[in-house]
Amino acid sequence: MRPPQEIIETINKENNFLILTHSTPDGDALGSSLALKILLEAFGKKAEFYAEKPIPPQYRFLPHIEKIKDLKEINIESFNVLVLVDCNKINRVSYEKEILRKIESFSGKRLIIDHHLTDSEDNLSLKWIDTEKAATGILIYYLIKNMREKITSEMAYNLYTALIVDTGNFQFENTTEEVFTIATDLVRAGAKPSFIYEQCFESWSQGRFELFLRMLNNLKIIPPLAISSLSKEDFQQTSTTESDTERFVEFLKILGEIKLTALLREKEKNFIKVSLRSKGDIDVSSIAREFGGGGHKNASGYRSIGSLQDSMDQLINKLKQRNML
């Protein structure tokens, strides 16, 4: 696979790159962005990666993770290229309006490297979006290869993490021959599968486990739907954050009769984040888009304004209208 020539030309020509990703960054967002940063620096470029902090504990093992700068301290003045990684809309970068205003004021070139479906009418950015790829890390992998740069051990750790997080450690339906081929190459380059798996999936804190139990206690089964919620108080009382809910919604698919799962998280009063997952041919991205969100066929999400109960009722009613319940 060859990246768009304009992407390669921009990297060759420009010197100061600002890398951003979506809010509540996961392993694909962090791993892909860090691998891109390493690549750009290998070509003598200035490349700074800003993201929300604190970084989720399960990803603090990633090479160069300590070089990530706090998004709250973002300074766009010294950059001439903005790169959105694993994200295709600026408003997905943060919930903070002041941060978004700063980013939106950026007047240089904008690049988007992503694998999520988008309905954006953004004509200001050069886009490389491939929804057929299991992870954005795959696009970064091909970018590195096409620029004739060697995959270093540090790149391999980051890109392998991107792969296993977005394929559920090679269990999701997006796991293809291409995924295994790239994973093999990354292992050859130095990635350690068992260590990376343990860090990503077997390093929960006590608070995160308590939060998981609360999600199960709030679970409602409306076959083929399993739906649960977590309030702001749940997070406060367990000393956890939204990033600690990663993979919770996937776990709900463990029941054989369940084909569709949803997790609602109260970010602030009357501000809810909704994650949707499905099995087989059930397309949850179409539901997410109706609520202003998006994603993949089997993994999507959106934001809802209202209480947890109101947001849950709206989702259930929408699923009934679609004859999905």
C-alpha cells in the first residue's frame, strides 16, 4: 500500500509538525501518534505530540510516552503542519472549548491520517482515510515503509500496541491476513507480544476493577441488547477516569444471545458519552451517525446531551424504530 504522494511530499518539505489525536486516547491513537513522531524526528523534523493527560496507566510503557505534552498547554505558534492521527475532526480532540479555539485558529497545513468513517465536509485538510484498515497504526506502518525508513524497536512497540488494541488482540472481525502479516513484521523488529498484551489488558488498578463491577451492577439485558451506564459519581468514588472503561463495552458481548452492546458514561452533568459495539452484520455506525457521532460498523460512538436515563431511553427508542430490538 502506498500513502498519498501529497502526504509524503509534505513530510519531506515541511519541518515543524504538531501531532494531535482524539480525546480519551486509546492504544491506537497513542501508538500511531508516537510512531509518527519517531519517524518525523528520524528525518530531522521537529514533531511535538500533544494529548490529554494523565496518560492511561496501561499505555505508560510505550516508548517515548514521556515526550507527550499536555494538551492543556498546547502552543500552535511554532508549527506549520497539523496532523490529526486516528481522528478526522478537530472537535474530537478535546471537550475544552478554549483548547478547540486554539487548534481551530491554526493557519498552516492540515493532514488527517485515520481509519474511521467520516461525514465531514472539511475541505481544508489533506486526508488519508482508509476505513478498511483495522487500525490507524497500519497506515503509519505503510508510511514508514514507503519512506524507506527502518521499523525500529520503538516504532514496533507502538504500532503493535495500535494493532492489538483495535483488533481486540486479534479477536475482532477486522483481524485480517494483512493484520497478521504486519504484526509478524513488528515482532521481527522487536515488539514483544506477551509483554505488550500484559500491559494493555492485564494491568488494571483496584479502582478500575471496582468500576467494572459497578458497570455490571448497572447492566440491563434487552435481547439482543446489553446496555449499562456509569455516572460521574461512579468515577469519583472509584478514583478512575473515562480511560479506565476501555474494553468494558466489548466485555458485554460475552453473552451468546447478545448481538449489540452499549455503555453510557456521564462525563459531566447532562453530557454523556455513548459507546456502541455489535456482532456480525449489525451496523452500529449508522446509529451513531444519527446522533452526530460515527466510527466503524461494529464499533462506534457519539455524545449525548441530557441525563443518563434520557440518553439511554433515546438510544433504546432509536433501536426499536430501526427494528433492532
